[in-house]
Amino acid sequence: MALFSKKESELTRLLVFRFSAMGDVAMTVPVIHSLASQNSNIRITVVTRKRFTPMYEWMPANVNVMGIDLDDYSGITGLTKLYTELKKHNFNAVADLHDVIRTKYLRFCFRLAGVKVGVIDKGRHDKKALIGNSTSAKALPLMTERYADVFRKLLNIDFKVDYNGRRAVMERFVLQSSLSEIRKFTGTKAEGEKWVGIAPFAAHAQKVYPLNKMRLVANLLLEKGYKVFLFGAGKEESAELKTWECDGIKSTCGKLNGLRDELLLMTQLDLMISMDSANMHMAAMVGTKTLSIWGATHPKAGFTAYGQGTDNIIDIEMPCRPCSIYGNKPCQFGDLRCMNQIEAKTIVDRVKEITAPAN
């Protein structure tokens, strides 16, 4: 996409950085959508990885996305090249929602040029204090609110992250979209039929519910009349999910045309079951209910799905939780008891509660 024209020079021209990870990028979407919807005088350009750009497709007209391949901008030389390309567009505010070495350098360049800069407060000290202390600690602010606070302080404005507004936009988008390609894979949804997605993987093993038990969840849901769609990526995940397939349980791996189609399929689900992972955030981003299962990490760290309540979380409180904020450290007991004590029936019963028709 082209960046905004010089004719808009009298408006606030905001540049936003967030390059990874997928779930963190997904959490920026409702915030930027709400900011743009409630402030038509702000022209927003989001710079992210090229493969993440479909997440921003359903945005107001005053949002643009610039997808890049970071390999094209490696090292100081590459980042200077990226800064040189961006500064031509006369941004008068820069929001760093990532705060890593790459974005630190970029925001330093803009600040040196006199551009006002805001940066995410990740609350690292508070998150560290939460480790092994979740039973008594207070819940930390949601990441969506941390992102929103960057814009509030940088632009000296107040706005609300609006879940219902985002959901309404997605519903309109689906009505305007052709689902014919999706339906070649899914089939047509029968009246009264319930579709559930299961995303059983996560970046770290400590965040993964035992696969044999999650496979049981899929089969129990099938027995109760649900149609199940499995989400994963990569050869190993694809191979595992292929063994789960049967009539009524289908893996999406390699069968959809990229992230955009995955997001479209998620809009058709009645519920997405996931770990503390990107699929949880992407499903919530498109307005679909989620049921997330937590082990080594903890909802109090602020990474719960946008717009979802505590009833949409399954975990077992233990004094050792969380082992770490991101789930990247091994269980101190070696048995991942926080996950293994969750029964498949508990998950299935919660699915039935969430998907039951409203009275």
C-alpha cells in the first residue's frame, strides 16, 4: 500500500512499530482500530512484518499498513535505510509498541530529528514480581491497555478500546466477503450446527496442554455433534494434526490460502480453543469467542484475549505459577502438573456452556 499523501500535512501523521510476535501484533489491532475510528484527524501508518499485514486489512480508511521483510533492513545499515525511507513521509509522532533494539534505534533517529516519540511500558518489574506469586498478586494491566496508553500519552488524547465496535466491523466485512473458497474446505454450516476451532500448540512446550488429552477433547466434541477445525503450522504440527482427522474433524494445515483465509475461517467459528498463544489473540481479534487453557503462564500477566472474560479461561491455581511470564522455562517439578491436572471433560463441559444458546 502507498503511504498517505502530502495533502494531509495538516493532520497528525502517526507512525507505529510492532514487528513480532504474531500474538503481540494481533493485540495491537483492536487498539489501533479503536484509535482510528474515534479520531479521524489522525492518519496512522503501521510498520510490521509483511506476513502479518492481513491482520490490519479490516481497518478504517485512516489506517495504512506497511509490510516489510526484516531481512531487507538488517543491521545498522539496513535500519538506517528504513529510517531514511520513512522520514520522507513527515511523520510528526512515532509510537514504538515493541521496544527492542531494532525499534530503539529507529525511535532514536526520529527523536534526533525532532519527532515526538512514545514507547510501550511493558511493566517488566511487575511481571517479574508475579512469577511464583499469582495466588496473592494483583492482575497486571492488559497489554491492549498498555498499547492504548502509549497513544493516550503521546497524542494527549483519551479513547476507549472498543470490543463491540471491532466485532461489528468484522461482521460487516464477512458479509461483504466471498466465503466460497473457505466453504470448499469447510462445507456449508448447517442450521444449529456448532463449529469449534482447536489450536493445540504454542511457542513453548510449557504452554501446551498434553496432546493426547487435547485429541480426546476433539473426539468428545465430535461425539456431542460439534464440527472441529484444527489449527497449526509447520511440518511437525501438520503431521500430528493429520493423525487426528476423521469425518467431522479437519486440519486446516496446508488447506487454506494463507493467514487471511485462516482469519476468515475464525469468524465462522462459534468458539476457538487455544493455549496462551497467537491463535487465541487472532480469534479474539476477529470477534470470535475463545476458551484458553493456561499452564506455566498466567492470565494475571496481562496477555489474556482481548474482549474475553474470566469464564473463558481454564487453569488450576498453584503457588508455583507462573513459572515464567512467557512460558520459556521448564517446570521445576518436571511433570507440568498445572496442565496435566486439567481433565478433558472439564474443557468439553466449558465448551458446552459457552456455546449453549442464549436464553
